Amino acid sequence: MKIWIDIVNSPHVRFFNGIIKQLKADGHEILITARDFSNIHALLDIFELEYVSIGDHGVTLEEKLLSSTKRAYELSKFIAKQDIDIAITKHSIELPRVAFGLGIPNIFILDNEHAIAANKLTLPLTNKLIIPEIFDVWNTIHFGMNPNDIVRYNGTCEVTHLEDFEYNENIIEDLDLQLNNEKIILMRPEPSLASYLDTDCTKSVLTPIVDALNDQADILILPRFRTQGEIFKDLENVHILKTPIDTFSLMKRADLVIGAGGTMNRESALLGTPVISCYPGKQLSVDKYYTDKGLMLRSTNLDEIIKLAKELLSSKKEIKTLKTDNLIDLIVNEIYKTYEEHQK
């Protein structure tokens, strides 16, 4: 088979890496397309994954619409010449549209039920949808997804991210970070460019948290884009990290992670690091999965976040195990099944 994978966000590189390895080991040809956004290209290079760069990402609603429309057009011209057997993506707006238009069966992986605009544009055109068990299935059906084409699994997408991870104990030294405190807090700002979150990209909900805790620990900020890092510039005991870096080793090394996003919080929880989620939007089901299992705390109240942070910094790490489905095997099997169904 020739399998097309479209990658539109940085975490998706790690997510698909193990899946790509298994498909290649089975003798299949993989075609990766990727938009120019955040550090997607740099991560693909690090993982030594060949790709074709098509399209970018806007900031305003008008820019996003124009970028997506142009990208769908460019992908259509490119993919039409590739003789693709099946396509798969995680949250790409354009892949389902292009695959449907060209008669290519496609699989969509979803972990954000609140991305309403994206789900309206994609789910009606998807042959097979893969979602976590914790999802309310109605949140996909009412967008037009056939319930008979939904595959559910125990866990979240991040369980695939740890594939082949090797902890670097010297990560702080390798990054040449000059720390002033014994404790380290790793922070990730909110995805302020995302269409599903109504925020001001010149500010961050983390700023008052940093101000309250930078005398307790050195704070490492992992911005999503360059100007987001400038929000925290010149603050005492604050270090702005430049990607791409070994974020997994940083998460594991940190004494605490405070994140206003989602993926890094869940990855940190899987690595055994205490996590406080201060995501400013409505809580995602996948985050509830971790809070219900005691692997993550959540609050948007500043005083409560500060109190929880100080308690966690003064206590010993308690690593909890999480039993989940093997998502890589599940996805690979669904690729085979969907391809065979389409051949009948």
C-alpha cells in the first residue's frame, strides 16, 4: 500500500513516528505532507522522516480560511498524482476534504471534541474515526459521523509518544541552563493561535503564575511561537527555551509541570511528573481521563494553582502506572481493515 499521512501540528510528529515505523516494517510506502507551522519541519528532520512541505497556518480567521483553502488546492493537485491507497491524519482540516474528493479512503484521529469548526469540516467526510473511550460519542455523531465507523480505545494519543524514548539525565547541562534554585518548573503557554480557543496571543494566563512562583524555582518556558516567548522576557529566574529540544527529558527532569495547553501536560503525567493543568478553555475529555486517575490536577484559580504548586514542589514524586490499549497496533490494524473494506 501507499499511505498518505498529513501532519499539521508539532505533537503529531511523535504521534505518527511509531505508526510509520510499523507500517514501513510491514513493507508499505509512506508519503508525508506537512504544513509550515511551529517546529513541525524541524521535528520531522530530527526523526529523519522525509516529507513534502505544503501550506502554512494563519493567525486571523481570514488568514486561516485563506491558508486552508490554498492548502487544500495545492494538496489536491499534488495527491492526485500520487496513486494513494489510503490516507490518515490527526486533526488535519484538508486531508479528509482532499481524500474524499479524490475517492481515497481516509482515517481521522480525534482527541479534541471542542474543536467545533474543525470537526464540522472533517467528520462528515471521514471513513473511519478513532477516538478515546472517554469521549461522549454524541460529540462526534452530531457533527455528521456515522456511529458504525467509530473506533474507540482506552487511553489517549500521548501513549504513542513515548515509543523509543530514552531519558537524558544531562538535559539541563546540555542546554547550558544556569539555574539559581534547586527546583525546576516547566511551563507551556496556551495555544492562543488555535481556532477553538478565544484568547489574546499577546498575553498568557501563565504570567501571574510565573510572578508568584519564580522565587520558589527556576521556571522554564516552552513557547509555541517566537513572540509568545517574549511575554516572559526579562523575568527573574525565567528561561525561555528554543525548540526543537528534548522536551521529554525536560518533562521527566522537572519537579513540576504547569501547562495551559494539553499535550505536554498529558505527556508529563505519563512520565511520572506532577502536573497542574490551567488550560483556560472547557476541560477536554482526554484531560479528565488523567485527572480522574489522579495523574493530573486542574485549576484555573490563581490562588489554588499557587497553593497546589508549592505543595507539589515540597513533596516527593509519586510515579503511577497507567494501563492503556496499544494504540499503535490498533491504528495500524484499522488502516488494513479500512483499506480492505474499500476494495470490496
